[in-house]
Amino acid sequence: MAIPAKRPEPEGSPAVLETPRLLLRKPVQADAPAIFEAYAGDPEVTRYLTWKAHARLDETRAWLLKALTGWDEMTTLVWVITMRPTSEVIGAVELRLEAQANLGFVLGRRYWNRGYMTEAVRAVIAWALGREEVERVWALCAVENTASSRVLEKAGLEQEALLRSWMVFPNLSPVPQDCYRYSRQA
């Protein structure tokens, strides 16, 4: 059986997005220790995420393999957020590509409340809405996650719905939580 060739990156699919303070780039396996240290291993950072904090570096390495497969298949793009000019890994933004691109993000606790995530999310939204096939960008967040709500609003998304008992956040409870849905049209 032949191994399928990687799909080439379509034109306009940047492995790197730049903002005044940040560089968002396609991850590499060597990022695993920095990702684990900055955010993936921190239970407070992962509190409102759909996955538990990584207990071991191997979990972060496995996640990175999935992230790189998403790039290869052009289905899910994960950008590692790094500081300019130091290249220090501070977080990530994920975009699941479909006609309505689904956005997610995570930022290391040391970098909260400095506007970094809003800056990164704006760059990803601008790129996504510039693609002909993307009609809208949307995101969900737990109702009690006011920090993420603020990021989404500052990045230009509008709250459009309250979804009752919608999503499980395993770090909060096994019971589905209420979520806000935010979006922005192209």
C-alpha cells in the first residue's frame, strides 16, 4: 500500500502569522517541553478546556503529533504563540477549518491580562476570514470563563447564543456546562 503524499499547503495558509509583539507559528516536536512548562501541565490554565492538564511530557508530545497531522491534512491548524524577539512559547491558538471555522486558544498563566491572546486571536481571525471558503469564525466558552469572553469580544466576535448544558469541561465537572457561542461573519 502506498503512503499518501502530504497535501501541499494551499496558497494563503501561513505557517507563520506575525503581530507587533508575537509570532504565531506551526509547532514542531521540539516545542513539547516548552508547551508542557508554559501551559499544558498547568491545571489552572486548563480549567476551562476540554482536556485535562498533561501529567507527563509524553502527553504533550502525543498532542503535538495530532496537531502536526492537522496541518498535514489542512483540517486543524494549531499555531504556537511565541514572544518576539525571544521566541519564548507562551500559548497556542487552534482553528478547525470548515465553512464555519471553530476557534480555540490557551495561554500560559504568566502571560494573562496583558492583551497577548487578543492580539493572537485577532491575527488568526483575520487570516481565516480572508479565505474564500471560510464564511464565519466561531468559538465557545464556559459562561463563567469571563477572561475568554473578554478576549473573544475584544477580538471582534459577538456573543450570539447561550447554550444550556452544552459542553463538558473535565476540569470543572463531568456534567455539561452552559456555554456562550461567539461568532463573526466574513
